[in-house]
Amino acid sequence: MFPSPPPATRALILINIAVSLLQQLLPNLMAGLFALWPPHSGLFEPWQLITYAFLHAQWAHGGWAHLFFNMFALFMFGSALERRWGGRRFVIYYLLCALAAALTQLAVQGSAGSAEPVIGASGGVFGVLLAFAWYFPRQKLIVVPIPIPVPAWLLVTGYALLELLFGVTGAQPGVAHFAHLGGMLGGALCILYWRSRRGLTW
């Protein structure tokens, strides 16, 4: 049995699930209002810089897997970070990573002229992965389906390199690889800032 996640992590997971259920009922409305649309699309709104991170693909198109793996990663790695930082700091970190992911993706889409919307918690989750590897670098993790324990720092470094490769080469179209990298970069900057100001209270 898995232990129960701490309160903030549990709340984030439940909100994501609730929003995903609502998406199944009102897909067009939810996407139009809350997905992250590029400014040149004419559909952009400021709140989308955060709300996109609580939307996932339609279940009929594999969105259940998108939601499951994001929430499983949030549960596994976010729980450890919340226990280390506390709930308030963890939620702030998660949302800042999602924001950094959104800004990175918009910059890339703007240069490419793409008008496709972006959804998904992956930008925030990749920031969580970065923080987990930062604070627990030697923690051994199993990569399915390869049953070989890998240190967290090596696994996350490998993920980052793959995301960069896929983003630059255009492999796996339809996946916001630069948003994932933006979430990791935002997380790293956030951690460095906090480490430089150790007197911060939460």
C-alpha cells in the first residue's frame, strides 16, 4: 500500500482529477477558456498561464494516461518535497514551475508561429522532478520497464537531455518539450534564489 500524500500534494492531485472530469463534460468550453493559447491566436488570457496546468487531454484520446502519469509523479516526488519544505512552499514552487513552463512554451511557439493550445501538468511535474533530484540525488529510482535502479540525478539529467533532443529535432510532435524544460529551468532558478535567501520564512 502507498502512504497517503501530504495535504498540499493531495489537494493538487484532487484538483487535477476534478478539472479533468469537468473537461469530459465541457471540453470546448474548458479548452477555450483555460488552455494556454498563444497571444497571436486571439484567445489568450492571463490566467491561462496557470490554469493550463490543470487541464489534460480528453480521455477518449489517451488523456487518462496523460493524467495518471502526471499525478503519479506528483504523488511520488511531490510528497517528498512537501514533507521537506512544507505545503505552502511546495505549492508556490509547483505553480512557479508551471508558470515558467508556460512562458517558455509561448516564447518557442511565438518564434515558430504556432497557434496550438498547450495543456497539462507536465511543466510543473518536471520542475518537481528537478527538485527531487536536487535534494535526493542518490535516491534510487526504477524506470519502467527496465528493472535497474538509477540514481535520481542521473535519471532526471537523462530526461532533460531527451526533452532537449526531442524539442530541437521535432520528434514526438504534439508534446510540449520546451515547456518541460522550462519547468525544470524555472525550478532550478527558484531553488537557487531560495538558497541565496535562507532566512525566508513560509
